[in-house]
Amino acid sequence: MTAPMPSSANGASGARPAPLWRRAAALFYDSLFVVAVLMLATLIFVAAHHGEAVPPEGAIQWLYRLWLLVWVAGYFSGFWCWGGQTPGMKVWHIRLHLPAGGCLRRAISRFFFGLFSLSLAGIPFWLAARDPEQRDLFDRRLGARVLRVL
């Protein structure tokens, strides 16, 4: 569940939506943390594989890719549900507000929608600039809002 938000940051008080440039900057900042998470996940995977390198193809390679995906999804979903902010979002003073109930399910869905958006060169993300609340289609569907924190 998302942590309680100060009255200046919740949806009821009319908090301002976070501009897209702040969201992009936070994503870039978080990408540095994601690299560290991927390194840790790889270390654990290789250690569990008795120190052998991951083969370039085959079932082990697909298991490894799934392992990394779970770690990255856990990074974002965990921070979004428990505190509403990733480290990058804290630096750029933005917070994710998810409606009550089903936080983990919504956060994981938001993560996979974000991956889908990246596969489309981020077009759904950039189209949010035309929305008055700067919400993309996925955030609207999930009831999520990214707000500025003062």
C-alpha cells in the first residue's frame, strides 16, 4: 500500500501533476540504480549456477532474462507501493499516487505498461504532454497520478 501522503501531495488537495521532464529525469536517475540491481541479480544468478557464465542461448538464458526482469519489476513496484517514490523520484520531488487497494498489482501493471511504452519508443509517455493532468493512457487506466512534492 502506498504510504500516506502529505495533504499538499495528495489528489484531493489539487496538487500539481509532475511535468514530463521531471519524470524523464527521475527515470534516468533510476536507471543508474537499475544497473546496480542488475549487477546484484547477476551475481546471485551466477553464484547459484556454480560460478559458470550464463550461456548465450538456451533455457538457462531465458531463465536468466526472466530473473533480471523480476528484479527490475521488484525494484520499481516495491518503491512505488512502499513510499510512492523511487530514489530518482525523491531527488526530483515527484511521487506516484495509486488508488487504495491492490497496490502491488497496479504497480506491477504500471511497470509492464512502461516497458510496453519503451518498446514503442516512449510515444505513449510523450503523448501525455497533451493531457491536462499529464497522465498517459496507462496511468489513466490504473487511476495513477504522478504529482509534484513540495
